[in-house]
Amino acid sequence: MNRHPFRKALAALVVSATLGLASASAFAQATWSAYSYNPAATVAPVKGVLRLASSVEKDTGGSFKMRTHMGGSLPINAQNITQAVADNVVQFGDDGFFQGNIPIGGIMRLPMLITTNEEMDRASKVIYPYLEAAYAKKGVVLLGYYHFPIQTAWSRKPLNSLDDLRNLKMRVTSPEQGEFVRRFGGLPVTVSSSEVPSALDRGVVDGVFTAASGGGKLWKDLLKTQYGIGANYFDAVLIANKEAFDKLPPDTQKKLRDGAAETAAWINAEAQRDEGEVSTKLVADGIVMTPAKPGDVEEGRKRLAPYWDEWAKAKGSEAVAVLAKIRAAIKP
């Protein structure tokens, strides 16, 4: 009996299995770089990403590691995080300034459209699949979506009504928020989160739109007043480079997906909890916080409602359809 064909087949099988084990071993090891638009480890999103990295590393027995870099620590502009993840410069992004790369996301920043947490939760369910599809076209996987409490107006100058916005240079977090400032006579200015302290200190901007649990906490020493008109919510995404994600073992992919979704929910809850505590402390520290006047809220909606439709029509039929869905969802 000629055993050579069997020996050759067995040898080939052993070589194949050995190569497969080596490949699987390499496949199972991954060290990612993560980048956040946030410059401080004290805010909920950065704490959440650090928490996610630690959890997935532990759950994978150390085969997956993620090193988190905060805003300003890498030469990546906050507006370019989407592209940095798409180009695999970093494999994971905590991205709060994605509207330039993902235009449909601007709907969520339309001023005075979404004004309560309940409305934001309902609108988030509408926009998510559209964000997911838009990111997929760029080779990016959407893993999580979260938001801060509603953004209000803060300033180093007196700011106690909508009229006080006139002639103020306000740092905005989106072009849509900039329209809110323009319609009340102010000047919108765009600077990254890491540049805000120096911009406030040097008078490049007079104020900012932010939540107490976000910029209120970070820039409290540079701010004196807050007016509680809720222009819009600041939403953000947790994203991954698709090529890098696809190289992970299926169980690691699942841990990362599940972990990121849980992290987004955790950030929402943590930021909301933080909002009340920080606001109380800021008042005690001397920041004058004035509740929004009902008349100002009504006037804000009146002035901005036409802009919502203008914005959607300029973006195209999909934006028009999504805006209609969101308006139906938040005003049942």
C-alpha cells in the first residue's frame, strides 16, 4: 500500500493548522488608539471611554487594549476625528464635532427644535440608523451615541436674556447653533474644546454654549453668568475604523459593541446626574445663573422654526424626510 499521498496530505494539514494557529494568535491581539474631543478626564465621556477600554481589556484577558488620548494631545482637530478614524490614524473615536463629515447629524443640533430630555431620547432613536448608514459609507462603524444635557448660554460678561446675546462673540459647537446666535445679533465663533480656555481668557470669545456637566465644569473660572435658554443638545458618537474592527475576533467585536452601547447609556446618565450637582456648586462659587424667561423660549422657537425647514431643504430630500420623522416623534 502506498502511504506517500497520505503522508503528504497529513503534512499539509499540519502545516495548515500551524499557520492557522499562528494567524489566529496574531488575529487575537490588538492594541488600538482612541481619541476624544474632550480635553479633560473629569467629564463623563472621557470617563466612559476609559471605563470601556478597561472593561473590554479585562473581558478579553488582555488580548484587546485601547489607549485613550484626550483632546489636544494628538495633532487631530476636533472637527477631523471622523476622518482620522476613517483613515485608521486612530482606531476609535469619541466624536462630538462630526456634522461637517456627517451632514445629516446636523438635524439634532437645530436650535430650539429639541428642548427636553424626553424629546432627545425619542429623536435619538430616529436619527441613529441614518448616522449608522452615513458612517458605514466612510468605512466607520457606529458603536454608540450619547448626549450631554441641553446646552445653555454662558458668558464672562452679563448674560441674563436673549437680548444680551447682541454683539457677543459666542463659541458654538455647530453651524446650526451658530444660526441661533446670528438671529439674536451675536457673532458665532468656532474653536475646539481644548482651545476654549485661552479663547475666553484672551477675549477671542465672550461666551460659550455648553452644559454645566461639560464646559461649565471645565471653564468655570473663566465664566461669570449663565442664561438658561436651551439652544440645543450636544450629541456625540463612539466610532471605530471598520477595517480594524473587522480584524478583531467575533467575540471581541461583540464585547466592544455591547460595551460601547452600555457606555453611551452610562455617559447619558452620568452627565445628567453631574448636571445638577455641578450647577449647585457653580452658583455657590458665584456664577449667576438665570432661568430662561417663557417669553424668550417662545420667541426663540418663533425665530428659529423657519430655519429648520430651510436647513433641511438645503441638505436634500433625506434631510427633509428625517426632519419630518423627528418632529413627529418629539411632538406626538
